[in-house]
Amino acid sequence: GTVRAVAAVDLGATSGRVMIGRVGDGVLELEQVARFPNGPVQRADGWHWDIEALWGHVRDGLAEARRREPAIESVGIDSWAVDYGLLGPGGLLAEPFHYRDERTARGVDAVHAVVPFEELYRRNGLQFLPFNTLYQYAADPRVADAEVSLLIPDLLAERLTGRRVAERTNASTTGLLDVRTGEWDHSLAEALGIPSRVLPTLVDPGETVGRVADEHGDLPVIAVGSHDTASAVVAVPLSTPNAAYISCGTWGLVGLELPAPIVTDAARAANFTNEGGVDGRVRFLHNVTGLWLLSETVRAWSEGDGEAVDLPSLLAAAAEEPAPARLFDADDGALASPGDMPARIAALLGMPSPGAADRARFARIIVESIADAFARTVRTAGDLADREIDVIHLVGGGALNALLCQATADRSGLPVLAGPVEATALGNVLVQARALGCFGDGVSLEDLRRRVAEAFPPRRFDPRT
Ligand code: LRH
């Protein structure tokens, strides 16, 4: 059979990539065309994203993808959630803020003074995260001056196509979508002083946003699950009806795919979210602070040493250490903002910041603490949804971390099926390919997942007793 090609742009909080995806009978492949670093940049008024640098990488990466593979038929974009750019007549009004900027705390108080959290949860179904977009808007006076607000993938799609839309899975992370209808909750926005005009027309994954022209001709930009976690969940090769997933990158997104939201008091108390998935599925999950703890720790040590600390060697050394007696709560809010992570973790553990000789042991504590939070959260998800969880699929960069996968299996007592590592890019590719008709008609997520499991058989970690 014929092999068809699409381009996927996938931007994570620590790195971005442009991939060529190829699909056909028995074929599902990714070719990385560009990979570039990303991260918070500090400006006079706080932490931002360098959106112009990202845009440059996306534009150049797409040009290179088209040069390598002239048969590319479409482009899809996903990124981390919640962050946005405000557009005025001349383009961006300001550089987008990074969600870890602490200005959002002001917004939380302002929003909850108008709509208490209990009521918000009933309406938008979202776990409390201080950076949910509605809190950011409440701390951002420029919203009043904007023509429109676009989440990061929509902002990049606008630069490619000129079209201003809001892809629905990512829009669900703003806190301004009605959890029952999936439509903008205009009365909530109005109560919070957010002008309705800044909330653009919603589109679903699979819809064409617009077209992008270059010297090779013109191509559709197709909406995918533009929230990276939504795309990742598309490509989780769920192997049983009671499987849980962990999409593990900067964050560990731990939960279940459900047909309908759960907005009970118990779900609210456990801080579980109901985000919008592809095909109207619900991503019922909780954010556990994931590899952020390791990447920030390694960053602090590298800065202190004046040379890069190598994470793979650190993890190899950590695996040789004994299992730690004490853990910290990976979910602790004190670990959310950038800067001096080892000292903050040490403070939670009630110990001094580790010296150079203690790094492997310290890394082991971090990995085991993340795994402990993962196991606990899987249990909670099962309890809340009344499901007997029988397997955990761990996808994303964390699937490369064998120590973390094994510790998650051991601490949950469940098998962990690890991979694919590039679940997000695969989900992006598959939703585009399905929209192009590459797989025929009436193709379900289950059909897509079967293709993932065949092309990327997961690595199994059984719990050790
Ligand atoms: C993961 C992610 C997560 C959001 C956070 C802001 O990259 O999109 O799903 O909660 O970033």
C-alpha cells in the first residue's frame, strides 16, 4: 500500500520538535526533523516564553520537513496547555507569560472572590491549578485591550494560516468551557470581566483550521488534540478497559479516559480534572509534578558546577542506590516554581541540601517520590471512577526512565507498560492522518491505538514483591 506523510509540531515545556509522520498499511513512523530547547525566560516583569524563538524554530522546522518530504499533506500543532498570547491590531500585545510565573496567585483570589471554587468545579470540571487560564486572565490587565486571546498552538496556527480559532481540547484547560457542553461558558467569562470577543470560535480535532502556503504549494493546517496531553492520550495503547495512563514529561498526568465527566465532591476534594479529549472523550486525571523535579535539580547542579550534569548517568548511579527510607510529596505546591530545586526538596525532607557525593542518592529519592505519587494517584483515580485498575500505561519521555517505570510498578503493585516515548507526536500524526482519510471511514480511537501497539510494542515492568 501507499505511505502518506504529515508534519507534526510538538512543543513541550523543556523542548520542542518538528516531526514527519508516515502512515500506511502496517506503517506508523516518526522522523525527527528539528529539536530545540524551550524553557522559562526571565524578563523584568516575570517568567515568559520566548515565543519568537519558538516560532522561528517551528517555521524553519516545517520548511526543512517539506524539503525532506515533499509528499507531506498537512500540518498539526500541539503544545503545553493554559498559556496564551493576546492579539491586537498589530499582532501580539505582549510576550506570553509562562504558567509558572507567580503573578497568577493574584488572579486566583480575584476569581474565587467572584465564583467560589466549588461552583467553578461544577461548571468547568477542572482541578485547581493556580495557572489555569482564567486565573491568568484575572491577573493580566491587557486582556481588556485584546481583540482575541489564542492558546499557544492556536497562536502558531494563526501565524501559519491567518485564522483565529480555539481548538477544543486545549480550550478545556482555560477553565472557561462548560464541562457538560464543551462550549464557552460566556456567562462565567462575563462574571469574571473577560470580554466574550477574546474567546474565538471553537474547532474540534480533525477540522481544517486554514491553509499555509510555501514554495512547495499549499497545505491544510489540521486541528489535532492541540493540548499535548490530549494528543498523548490518543496514542496510549490502552490494553484493557480498566487501564490507567500516565503521560510523563515535565508533568505526570495520571488518570483514565472516561466517556463522561465526574464532578462529584470526592473528585473535587481529590483535585481531579475533567479535560476535553479527542472524540469527546474525557481525560479524568490529576497533575503530579513529574520530571520537572529532576530537570530542575539537574539544572541547579549544572549551574553550580559550571558544567552540565548528565541525567542518564545520574539515573544509572541512582539505580545502584538502596531504596530510600524517606520520601517527599512530589505533589507539594512548594515545588512548582523555577529555581533552586535541590534545596526546596531537601527542606521538605528535613535534611540539608545534598553535597556532590550525595547526588545519586538524592536522585533516587526524587524518582521514588514521583513513583509513589503516581501509584497513589492511580489508586485514587480507580476509586473515584469505580474501576478496578489492572494495568498502567506510561507514555512520554518518562517511559525512557526504567528506574521510574519499575518503581511505579513496585509501588502500585500493577504492571507498567512503558511507551511510546513520542506518544504526543504520534497522537498528533494519527489525528491528522485520520482526517485525511488515510485509514478509511469510521475510524475510532481504539483503531488508532491498535496501530500504535503494533508499531511500538510497550516495554513491560512487572511489580516485584
Ligand atoms: C503538559 C501540560 C499539562 C498541563 C501543563 C500546563 O505539558 O500540558 O497537561 O497541565 O502542561
